Amino acid sequence: MRAAPTILHLDMDAFFAAAEQASKPSLRGKPVVVGGLGPRGVVATASYEARRFGVHSAMPMGQARRLAPNAAYLVPRFAFYRAISGQVMELLGRLSPLVEPLSLDEAFVDLEAGGLAEDGAGARAVGERLRRDILAATGLTGSVGLAGSKMLAKIASEEAKPDGLVLIEPGTERELLGPRSVRIIPGVGPATGEHLRRAGITTVAEVVEAGEDELVRLLGRSHGAGLYQMALGHDDRPVVAERDAKSVSVEDTFDVDLHDRLRIRLEVERLAERCVARLRGSGHSGRTIVLKVRRYDFSTLTRSETLRGPTDDPVVVREAAGRLLDLVDTTGGVRLLGVGVSGLADYTQEDLFAQAEAQAEAEQAEPVRDESAESAPAEATQPAAAVPEAAPPTATETAERRWSPGHDVRHAVHGAGWVQGSGLGRVTVRFEEPGSEPGRVRTFSVDDPDLVPSDPLPLVPGGATGAAA
């Protein structure tokens, strides 16, 4: 444990929802829910206004709609959030060379490594200045926790929410943690918490009272010993500047189970393309292709194939994913598909040569096949009556999917706006921009040639004051 509270934890307040409120003047101060909007969608983030109705992250979207029927429900705009996150992380990087991002909206900072704080007063001043700088740069608010360890700094930032700062002075850990629920300790989830409750342990103080030997007996050597140290306030984990991604993946959950084998294959190919786009965006290549299939009965299968060399070639990834799909029985229906690439590496010229060599060897080893003469998988050759697949989407349905609630558009006459909703061949747009007054709403045909998707407009610093509170 450090003698001074020089580990800082920043957590942006209701980040996705606050970013949407900041960019959409008509939503400021209103309940906003961001997440998947289909029948199986879940809440990614809810604004504080929506949380008053009981809506929270990871909640099924259908339940959220019942609790807050008048909230604005939007699909995520991750490119927009990443741009804002980049601004925030740049500010953190000015404080210290040791910044450990945990997600787009959360990070640890080692102030001691930056030489900016030697005691509590100095750490508090740095934290308050950081909050002001974030608000000035993005118009959004963040909560800051300061302590002598990562565990306590994170607990402090949670206590500070929303839009606050809490500092835990070293030496006060036991007093602070004692009366708290055991669930406040990292690694204690619902299952472990229930196991401890049955043993009569519900608070951190009771964990300490039980002793390390009893915890080891209840939870096992590693988990029990670790929990005991955390309960004492001991956490010597360092702030790690680099958190290299181990894999890149994308997945989709479908509103209606897929049965048609051809449709499933097309979805896998589409996911492979998206995965490669994300892979290239991260500046990596990868050797292992992974396919994830969740079937109608919620059983989940994964299949993987390791290539001779790293790749970011969409054709290579798509074909590998297709081969993996051939190994999976999709009879009965598929509710989720995912494609990932692991074994990541920075792309180098040697990687390119390795991949080219592997492809050349494969071409020499395999005879040319007449694919049209090969038999199709059994699922694809069944009579139509045996495959209860929904009818393919109409042109109108396809067009409506282009207009996702919350996404940015531009009209040749009315300018920039965002989609409020679409259906029955129509799309409703509110025309407003960050920093403007709430705009007017207009409705168009989904195939109106004057209406096109557009990139998000940057936030206006200071224009969202109070939006995330």
C-alpha cells in the first residue's frame, strides 16, 4: 500500500448516454437508454434520468421499455464514443506515463510516476483539475477516485458518482471497508457473495473476522487468500501502461432464430468482414480464427483454426470462418453468431511473406475442385417445408434497417440531424446539432434521395453542461 493517495481512477458518468445527450440538444435532461433495440437487446448505458425509473446496464431492453416507456432508445455509435474517449485518454496521458485504460470510459493513472502528487492535497488538486479539463474539452463529466491502491481508487470513484471526487486517505481503509457489503471487493460476484452469505459472512468486516484459513476452506486457496488480503485493504497491483488486446471479435444476436443454412453462412461472412475491419483498425493481424455459435437451446459452440501466419486479409478470415461453420450442426436454429481473430501481432513484412507462403503451399497441395459438383450440406438441401425460415426482408424493410434510432443523417435541404425512428416505409428525423437549440422533427420516405447517413458532428465543449448529471 502506498503512503499517499497517488493512484487515480477515472470513470466517465453514464458515458454513452451522456455523449448522446451532449450531441442531441432535445435529449438533455431527458431519460436516454443506449443498447440493442431488438427483442433480445440489452441496455449498454442508461442516463441518470432513466436510472430513476430503475433502468440499469445489462438489463433486457424489453424490461427497460416497460420501466421507462417515454425514454429515448438509441443504438450505440461506437466510432463517436471512441473519438471522445481519445480526447479523455490524451488528457490522462498528460498526467503520467502510466495510464491503464480499462474501457472507453474508464482508466487508472499512476500520479506518482508522473511526479505530480506527493501527498493527498496534491493528488486532490490534480483530480479536480482533470475533471475541469475533461468538461472543457468534451462537455461531459467524469468522477474521480484517489487512493493508495487500485481497488480503493475504484471504490472511491464509484462513491463520487456522479460528477464528483472522493479521496481515501491511506490508513483509513479498514474503517471505510468494514461495514460495506462483501460485494464491494473485486472478484466477489453473485455466486461467491451467496456462498459467503450462507456461511454468515455479508460484510467486509466479517470477512476479516472469519480469517484467511476459513476463507480458503470456503473458496479455495487462491480465491480465499486473495479475498482476505483485499478485505484488509491490501492491493499491490501496479498500474500497467499497456493492456494489449488478446483478440478481436464481433457477434450478432438475431431477433428470430436462423434456420436456413445459406442465410447462416452469409451472416458468418458478413461478421468476418466486420471483424477484419476492426482488426485492421487496431493495427493488428492474427493467426487464429474463431467461430462462435449459440443455438436455439442456448448451448454455445466454438470452433477455431490456426493459420500458418498472421493475416488481416478478409478473404482468408471469411474462408476460414466458413470452414469452421461446416463443422457445426445448426439444426434447430441459431440465435447468435460471432467471428473472432486471436493470436494478435503487429503486422510486419515477415507476416505478409508467411501468409503468402502458406497460401501458395495450400494451392499446390490441393487439386482444383469443381465446387458446383460437390454436395451441399444436408441442411441446405432439405425441402423448403422442412426449414421454418422467415421470408426474406422486403426492400422497404432493408431500407428501414439503414435508419437506426440515434444515428446521424444529413438532408440536402434541412442539414444535419439524427434518426428518431423508422417504420412503414417512413423515417423520422430531428434536425439539430451539438450546441444548437432543440430542433424540428420531419418525416421522409426511407428511400428519399435527399436523405443520407452521415458522420457524427463533434461535441461543442461546455454545450452539454448538466447533461450527464
